[in-house]
Amino acid sequence: MSEAPYFAPCPRGLEQALADELRALGAQIDATIAAGVAFSGDRALGYRANLHSRIASRVLLRVAQARYHGDDDLYRLARRTEWERWFDPRHTLRVDLSAIRSPLRSLNFATLRVKDGIVDRARETSGDRPSIDTANPQVRVFGSLVERKVDLYVDLSGEPLFKRGWRAAREDHGEAPLKENLAAGLLALCGWTPQAPLYDPFCGSGTIVIEAAQRALAVAPGLSRAFGFERLLDFDAALWEQVRGDAVRTASAGVAGAAPRIAASDNDPDALAQLRANAQRAGVAHAGLNLRVVDAARATAPFDEPGVIVTNPPYGERIEIAPAGHAGDAWRAIGENLRERFGGWSVWVLSGDTQLPAALAMKPRRRMPLFNGAIECRLFGFEVFGSDRPRSPRGARSRA
């Protein structure tokens, strides 16, 4: 098969982790830039990247590239691109452009010119034009303007890849939800491997532990969803059946293997109930997840062997960890509990509060900038040394 140029956007701060992931899938990495990775490979790689990438937000196929000086150059590039290879007027369409240091005055007008070029090309080649659907299009075209260079892409993913297909709803409700690909990125950045115990003491509906369980059991993150490339005219159904079939067989073998040591807790019983439901839909209900209802300030180590804590606790922009005026007391209690009961563990905390280490009275050995949606955060990494004080008895455990 011939090589094709692809681009995978991702949350800022996860570019190198995504490049490593794509390389493991067989990609040739062409460039790692802010918020994305350019890579190349055959069509099977494009399908595998959509199915297996835990960190990418989308996978885009680059179909045109040129220098431009004005809006009319964008129109001409779009008009001469052979869109009929991928879609025709029977498909509904959406066009989106992004720009970095572009000399053009209006991104909206530039987007309109690209759309006009696509529509006029369709009229010339078929006598008809595709309908525009900004809410639920069958095909998406993306454009990227970086200074005076433009790239045009056909989207292969459809829904963003962080939508794995296992959530009943987005579970927003004001609770600062962690996107699945950011959760996967946290696990990659902290160096967790399925051989090590993992614990999330602020698990909420379970995004981090479900991502970890799927990785440990070799369950491809896209097994429960459909993709945009399945609607394109050049879709190779036989190749896709082969790629997906390989993933199904790998997941079956992983689920039949030994259960990983993954634990989670929250002080909200409803959150644990939601986690169990999500784990069922995600295909990891039999992973032996160790689940407890307990406040983080009173949690005990869930395994005899020290492991890795990865967590995204509540922070001030969306919800409060304690009643007004008492958040400092809560964090001090959590820090003390970590030092008393989690000696030997490494702790990784994603937080929008840059003063969190001081609140925990713990000194981070790493602090990595990341974004949880629009919220600028830091991933703090701590090492917990042993305590001379006796450890409290472990709390009761339940299995999901």
C-alpha cells in the first residue's frame, strides 16, 4: 500500500507521548508540533490509529498543501482538490479552519472560501453540491493555516476519539470531567505500566481507572464506536474487518488473562455506581477493580506492594473539595494521610491550583503543564517516603 500523510491533534503537553504511541503502531513520525503529531503510513495504519490511539483527539488525512497569500488562494486550492475521491453530494459536510499567525483578517471568511471551493468542485464534477450540516455532518474537512502555509484534511475519526463509546452521557453536571485521552496521557506521562499497582483516590466516574484497565487488558479504546472513515467513498471494508478483528482477538486474550491491580475510591457512592456501569460498557467489568467509598483523607493503601497514584481531584473552577474556608484543612489532611499510609508510592496529581504542593505540604519532583479543556493545569509528581508511624488497618473492599 502507498504511504499517506496524516495528522493527529492531541491535548497540549501530550505530543511526545502521542508520537511514541503512534510509532508503536507502525507510524513514521514526520514532525511533532504544538498540540499534534504529523505522521505517515498506509491505509491500515490510518485505521489502526483511530482504533488504538488513546491520546489522539482525531486522525486526519492530509489531502492538499500549499502556500497562500490571500483568501482566493484558499478557494483555488480547495477547488482543484479531488474531493470526489472521498465524498460526493450525497454526503453532508462541515468545514473548520484553525489559524496560527495567519495574515488573513477573518478566519470565518477564509472558512467560507474553502467551503465555496469544495462546493464549486462538486458542481463541476457531478452537477450537484453537498449540503452543509454543522451539527452532525457525515464528512468533516479541516484546514490549518500556519503563517502562509495551508494544509487541508479529510477527517477520518468522525466523533472526537476521546468519545470511546462507553459513556451513557458526558456526565458533565458541573464536575470538571476529565476527557479520556487526557486520562490516558496522564498514565503515559507518569510512566505507569500494567505490571504496577494503580490507585485513584478521587475517581469520580472512573475515567483514569477505566483507561488503565483497558490498557492492561489490551482492549482497544475504539472497539465500542464507529469512525468517520467508514462513511467515505474509499472505505476498504475488508481491510477494516481485518484490523478490527485483530483488535477483538487481542482484547479477548487480554480479558481472559490475569486481572491487573487497579483500585479506585471516592467519597460519593453514586460516583462508584457510575464507575461500575462505565466499566461494564467499556469491557473491563471483569478486571477485578478494587472499589471503595472513602474520603481521600482517610484512605489506606489498597495493595501490599507500593504502586502509582494518578488522580484528578476537584479544583476550584468547577467544584469545591470542602466547604468554603476549609479547603486548606482538607488538603493538609490528604497530604498527611499520603505521608502516613502510602510510603513508597509515587503520586501524580493533575490540578489547576499551582499552590497545591504547598497545600499538601509536599515537594513535587516534576511539574508538567497540561490543559484540562480550557483550564490550565499542572501534573505534579511526588515521591512518598515511608513513615515511622503505624499504618491504619485497611478499609473494606468491594469488587466491580
